[in-house]
Amino acid sequence: MATLHHSKIITEMHYYVPSCSAMRYIASKYDKTGQWYPQDLDIRVKVDEYLDWQHTNTRKHGVGYFYNLVLAPIFTKKPVDRDLVNDHKKELARVEREFVSYFLSSKPFIAGNHVTIADLAAACEFEQPQAGGYELSKPITEYLKRVKAAVGPSYDELHKVLYDNMKGKV
């Protein structure tokens, strides 16, 4: 199954897998600490719950906002569809509220006190609209700071291309 929505990042598996499946596989195989994809099923279920939820929430509206505001006009040579961008913006605000109240609650990270692959996915999905000029809520901004601190210098390295390419475009 090879579509534009799949990444061939696990070459040893010899087929395409969705990015969340790839993260689960890589963390399960290579993270001997169990931090990134916890072995404890009571903790892991929170990771899986977010990874399943994000496709129709964080990703749909974060990428929808970014794509329709920044990329679609470049690819289609048509003006920004402001109604569509505003719809994603409105939904993204809802997503932020639900993410904070349900997934974070009073915890620093989705699954508790340690960053996991769910947090990596969430951070990437929130970084894109922010790079496109969307103003994230204070709780999400603080959450991203915690994820960044937990990941270390690699976090900025991974997002550098996104932000460098956005300079002067929004």
C-alpha cells in the first residue's frame, strides 16, 4: 500500500507504513528504555489513543491550516481560500482546548511525566500551523517548550527547515 500519505522509513520491513506505525515500530524495536513507547499497557494506551485521535484532529486542522494558507497557493497558483483557512483555524482552537483538557489534563506530557512518540507527533502537528503564523494558546506553547527541553537540541534541528523556509512568507 503506497500512497502519498505513507513514509518508507523502515527499509528493513520492505514496505510502506503510515508514520505513526513507523514510530511505534522504531520505538518498540530500538528503544530499550521503553520511554518512547512504554511497555506498561496502562501508559501505552494513552500514547496509542493520541496517535489514533490526532489524524482527524491535530493533523487534519494543523496541516489543513498550514497547507491551505502557505502551500496550496504555491502549488495551485491561486489565492488563499480564506474561508477554508478560517475553518481550520477555528477547528484548531477547538483541538487545542480538547488536547489540553483531555490529553494533558494536569500532566506535563500525554502519557504522564515522560515524553513519548505521542508527544513527538503532537509537537510536529502544532509546529506547522505556528510556522504558518497561527498563534498557539499559552498551554500549548508551554507544552511545546517541555517537549523541546525533553528532546534536546535535535528538536530545533528537526524544525529548522520548516521555520527557515517560512521566513518572509507569512
